[in-house]
Amino acid sequence: MTRGAGRLTYEIRVRGELTDALVAALQALNLHIEQTTSDTVLVGAFRDQAELHGALQAMHDLGVELVEVRQRSSWTSDGNPPSMSKGAPSGD
């Protein structure tokens, strides 16, 4: 089974740059972290919405300011997160 098989993939945008300590604390959530010019984008695959909510609660508890959460396409077959190009349609 690949890393994201049967899971929902979400892009979580948070305000600002994460400190090294926050990155280390978030490693347990198995999130791909990408820094943009003004925010940080975290991408992760979750079994269900309960697991997603648990991750969001963990970020809240660490003082991470949430900007946006949206569902993305699944992880690629080689186990990498999906492309996070700006301005891509959300599929709504």
C-alpha cells in the first residue's frame, strides 16, 4: 500500500514561517512542509476527518495560526505529495 492509499489529502496553510522547534513538533503528523513567501503550506494524508481534526487541534495547541484548509488530490504513486501550484482550481 502506498503512503496515501485510501486516505484524504489536505493542504493546510498557516501564517508565517514555522520555527525549527515547531517543525520538529509537527514531524509526528507526517506532513510535507513547504515555505511560501508569506505563509507555510503543510500537506498530509489523513484516514478520515477525525484524524484531520486531531492534527488541526495539535497545531492549535502549538500556537500555529491557521489560514486555510482544503482537500487536495491524492498523493502520487511514488509517495510524494501532490503539486501545490498557486491559483489551481479547488474543484468546487
